[in-house]
Amino acid sequence: MEWQCLTRAECEKRLGTSAQNGLPTREARNRLKEFGKNELEPPKRKSLLRRFLAQFSDFMVIVLLIAAGISFVTSYLQKDQDYIDAIIILAIVVINAITGLVQESRAEKAIEALKKMSSPHARVIRDGIERNLAAAEIVPGDLVLLKAGDLVPADLRLTEAHDLKAEESALTGESLPVEKHAGRTYPPDTPLGDRRNLLYANSSITSGHGKGLVTATAMQTEVGRIAHMISDQEAPQTPLQRKLEQTGRWLGIGALIICAVIFLMGLFQHIKPLEMFLISISLAVAAIPEGLPAVVTIVLAIGVRRMAAKRGIVRRMPAVETLGSASVICSDKTGTLTQNRMTVVELATASGKLRMDSAEGQNLLKLAVLCNNCTVSGGAVHGDPTEAALVHATPVSKTELDALYPRVLEIPFSSERKMMTTVHKIGNGKYRVVSKGAPDILMAHCTSRSAAAQNEAMARRALRVLGVAYKDLPSLPTDRASLEKDLIFCGLIGMMDPPRPEAKEAVALCRKAGIRPIMITGDHAATAAAIAKELGILTPGTSVMTGEELNRIPQQELTRDIYQYAVFARVSPEHKVRIVQAFQARGEVVAMTGDGVNDAPALKTADIGCAMGQSGTDVAKAAADMILADDNFATIVSAVREGRGIFENIKKTVHFLLSCNIGEILTVFVSFLLHLPTPLLAIQLLWVNLVTDSLPALALGVEPIDRDIMERKPVKPTQSIFAGGMGYNILVEGCLIGAMSLLAYSIGRIFFDIDPASPVIGRTMAFAVLSFSQVVHTFNMRSSQSVFRAGIFRNKKLVLAAVVCVVLQLSVIVIPPLAQIFKTVALVPQQWLIVTALAFVPLVVVELEKAVGRAAEKRNERRRKAKGHSAPSIHI
């Protein structure tokens, strides 16, 4: 239906609704059942079976399935009925597929939950009452209220429009906001962009306010009819995942080359081609951490949920990684660094400061509350924030004061007069005149003007100062002008929007973490500077820049001098973009807060856009990567900490998986170089890969964040995941695990096996050491500190994973039916002792390496102090 042709009254009739009271709640519920939720249909999800089969699409898994098929066919042709290898390979592949499917489903559920947490809301009128509803619950006929900053939740026919403009570029291509009119109608063939009495879903209100009746929801809207507007429901691949995928490809190529070499070497050693093929393929599968992308997705999803619990709702998963690299946080002042609530902080008279609880101080506050137009209902104070601060500061209820001293007259405040006067009955037929206002104006009406020095001192500290004066009259004068003459000056009240208690600590934590905190505010320079000094943002060597100064300097000069400024005052949202770009040009990763419609460009320009959850507009939230549910600066810092922790845990997981896989490759490769019988069978390699690449890797991913994580410099986004010596450590630790497995194999083969050419005990010992040493190695990965200092039981999930892995490994050795399948034998106590000792060698060696590193660090610190130099500090 072409709603632009109909008048408002015709639209009401067609929709069966009211442009004043909206829909009845019962009717709205019925329509929700009839029309469904106001949501675009997501892309068709693959069935569970298709998603399960997709787990087998990996190149290495396909090769493994081919190997299982060859093994099965060969056994059938040889008529030896030995299908156990093929069955076990298939079982392990299926278990891996199920694990991948479960991990994928968990990640999707976590992401869907987060999308619901950040879903848009709308204000509607139902039963004549204004309600705040999820946009998904809106139905045709609903009466929607709109103001600047709102996203339009559905297609609407306007019933009221007051200076209303909407941005519709996504639909019409018109870059400028379009002015809307409720009273006009348009012919049927009017182009979409010229239908000025309609609003469309997903467009945004840039100015003004109005009301509209919902004409279409969900897929019936204009947006629903355009294919490219349908949002992609799949979790985006993060930059880290792309890096790991690239790393995996190189590892895969390398592993295939090594396996091809091992296969050829086995053939030269007259090992059966089928057996050698299975070993090579199994080794290739073991060498590539194919479960790593799934682990990364799970770790990111868990971290994002953890952030949400701390009031930081992440809308885009790549932002989690970027948060760990944040080096500059640009924050608004009001409500983010401060409490967004004016508070009385100081009282004074001409003779000096007054205590708030003194009789004189209480009397001053009572007079200010009498000359006050706030109302109190249900324990809440409603009215001007400055006047509300006075009511909150006075222990006596305003209601009681108004009852004791009824108001009989008021001369209201005006911007010209800058003062307000009220007259109250005080008993015995007398009246009290109370005036409050700008101190310099008020003191001109008083018999004493000696508080000017106190007023100037309080103003220099960026306090908002009000003066209070009074006089008593025997009767009510007929001449109002005389009411404000010859007043007795009572005192000064200093107010400010105080910093949040946690903000100062958060700023200090930023500095310790190498993050530069920047205040950007529309407030006056003096007020901003005072708050910034108190919080520790404005420090010696940094200064304040105003929007006026910003306008006078070119971008190149701003970029050059950007580190000189810690506070930007009286700036417009457009200035924020310039500030962000200046920091980015210096190589910084910038987080930016914003709440208004015009903040959206700055939020998009910043590496991490943080919208205010309470005061932020829908447009700001849509442009942001993260929403601060409590509008709190400390929440950003907490989110940065979580981001760093997530990145570190992913690095630990990568470190662990690659070092273990190198150990597996070297165990087999070196044995072939030495012309030894194969130390591990294909089924044993696959089992080790299954056990160690799943539970321990996931448990490392949820490792509690290191206590010193915020004492380190930010991670540069261009920095390789293997930087800082990690690549070297992976190689050394992999060699160590491989060496211990080969040593166990050699000891078992030489000293315990009856036939060294068929080393069953040697293989069992190598199999056990390879698996157990990897489980032990997970504890090395937990921290750069000693495992004992980090707390062995601090990560209970890792302890549980280790116990499960040990039990599983023991079961395939000591339980006869499983031992027969995995070609192992039960070990005697002496052999178990050797296995245990060798499995713990990686822990001992890495602990020694950590101790040597700490000792070297301390020596370097002592040398620096001896030379008179302190430790290098992070430049802020």
C-alpha cells in the first residue's frame, strides 16, 4: 500500500489504531502473533547434518579418510580381517568432527546472546502510556515516538513532525538529511526519497522530534525488500584468525613435505607402503593444529561474554583483539569520567570556608532549598540539576521546609537577571525573602559585598558557585522591586560534577599499562582542566587545547604536536575525528567514546568506538564496536584488560599446540633418520593429537588473566603473534618434547624389549611420554612466572582437563582390550617411573629457564640503578 497518498486520519482508520493513544496492549499482542517479530529474516542456516559434514571438508581430514579407506580395502583384499586401524581412524575423525560442531554451536550461541544484548529499542505509546520496547516487538499500527539520534525501527507514516530530519542514504543514496512533514500527502508515483511524510526502517533521525504510525515491519519494510540490507548473521573472521589461518597453511605445506620425506625414507627401510602411508598421513594431521580456529573462536566468545558481565557489550568480535592493542583512550568528561550529577562540595562566607554540618552551613543550604523549584516524589528529586544538588545536600526534606515556610511569591530566574527570589511566611505575620543566583550579581543587591575574594577562589577551582541572601520583612510589600534590595548576604555554595570514584584509579591503571588517557569535552577549559588534574589526566608537560584553537591549526600541525595535549575542551563532535586521526597518524590505536548523532563519524574513525549505553543515541550505538552499559570510563579500562587477557590466552594456546606438534614430528622424523623402527604407530599419533589438542588447549584459552597484564606495553597490531621470542621457544620446547619421547623409546627398546626390531615396550613408553609431557607442558604455558608462583590450582579447568587426559592415556595402556587396539603393553613400575620422570623434564627445564630469565632481569635492573638510571618508563 502506498501510504504517502493517505491522510493521517485515513492511515489511522486503515491501521485500526489511534494517533493519540496508540494500540491497546491486547491488540498489539494479537498483531505480534499475526505479523511476527519485527526482525529481518536471517540467512538460511545449514541443517545440523550439513554442518556436521562440513567438519570433514578440511584437506587433511579428507586425506585421512582416504587413508582409512585404503586401509580397509587392503585388509579386505588380504583377507586378514584386520580392520582395526581403519575403524579407529574413522572414530577419531568423527570425534574431532563432533567436537568442532559443539565448539562452533557454542560460539554461535554466545554471539547470538550478545546480539540480543545490544538490540535496538523504541519508544511507543500503547493504551495512551509511553513504553520502551525492544524494536522486535513493534507491530503495524503502533504509535512510535522519535527524537534526534534514534534509529527508525520500522516503516512509519508520520502523524507529527517538528523540525524533523532523517538520514536515508542507505535506501535513497541521498547523502544529506531529508526534512519530513506529517501534514502533506504525495501521489502514488512519488519516488522513495521524495515521500516526505514517511520514515523507513534503519534510517536515523538527525534532528527534531515527532510521532509516526507503523505501516510495515520486518521483511515487509523497504529495507526488507532490498537483499543487500539483510545483515550477515555469521561471526566475522577476526584478524588474528586470518593470521592463524595463514600460519596453518604454511605449517600444512611444511608438514606435507616432511611427511613425504618420511614416507620415502620408510619405503627405503622396507616398511610396508600401507603402514608407512598411514604413519605419514597421521603425522601430517598431528602436525597441523586444525582445531586452532575453533579454539580461537571459543576463547573470543567466552571473553566477550566476560566483558558483557562487566558492563562492556562488544558488538563486533574483532574489537576484542583491537582492545588489547589500545594505546590511547579518548573519553568524554560528563558522565564517563564524572558522575553526571551536580554535587555540593564547598560552602563559604566572607570570612572563609564553612563546614557542611555546621549550624551556619545548614542554614545556608536550607535557604537555598526554599528558593528552589525542584519537586520531590517517591524519594526522587525532579528539576534543574543545580537545584537538585542543593536538595540532595540538605538533610531536611524540601517537602517539610515548604510546609513550614509556605511560598507566597516568586520572582523567577532569567538569563538577564541571573538570580531568583522567593518570599515565604515564617510566622507571626512576618515574611522571609530568599534570593539566590550569580554571586557577583547577587552581592550588588546586598548590604555587604566582601565575599568577592572567596567567589573568585572557588571559580578558579572550576566550581559552579551560587550566592544566597535573605532578609525578613514585617509585611508583604506591594512594590516587588524593593524585595531584592538591602539583602543580607548569607554565603556561597560551590558545586561540581564530581569525578567517578573509580575513574582516578582507572586513569592510573591506564598510565601503568602504557595507555594515554585523553579528555575530550564540550565543557569550558577551566572546568575540564580542574577535573583532568584531579583524575591525573592533565599532568606537568601537557596542556589544554580548545575547539577555537583547533580550528586555527592545520591537521599536519595537530598531528605533530598531538602529544602535548591531554585535554581538548569546548570541542564539537567534528573535532573528535581530527583528534583521532592525529593520534592514528602517530601509530596509536585509539579508543573513542561518544553518545550523540554527530559522534558517529568519530566512533567509526576510531579503532574502537565505544558508545554510551545509558545516554547514547541509537545512531551512536550502531556506529560503535562496543557499548558501555554504565557510561563509565573504568569499564573501558576493564575491557582493555580483558582484551589483553584474551590475546595472551590465544598466544598461549598457539604456543602450546605448535610446540607439541613439533615434538610429535621430530619423534618420528629423527627415528627414521637414525634408521630405527617407527617409534609411534598411526593410531597412537592420532590418539595423542585428539587428547592434547582438545581439552588442554581450551582450558588454556580460559586461563585467568595475568596479574601484571596491565603493567605491560600495548601489543602493536602489526606485531607477529610469534614476536618476543615465542617462535624460538616453540622450537626449543618442541625439540625437548620430541627428545624425551625418543629417549623413552630408546630406553624401552634397548633395555626392556625382547626383540628390538619389534619394540612394543619402547613404543608404549614413547607413546606415554609424548602424551604425558604435553599435558605437563600446558602448565608451563600458563604464565611467564613460575608455575608455583602463578598457582597450580588457579585454573581449575586446566587441572580437570589434565586429569581427564591422564586417565584417557592410562586407559589405552592398562586396559587390555584398549591396549590391544592401540598396540600397547602394560608397563611395570620401573618403566612407569622412567616415563614419569621424562614427562616432567619439560616442566623442570622451562622452570629453570624462567628462573634464569628473572635473575638476568634483576641484574639488569641493579646495573641501571648503579648507573643512576631508573627503569625505562612508558612515555605518556
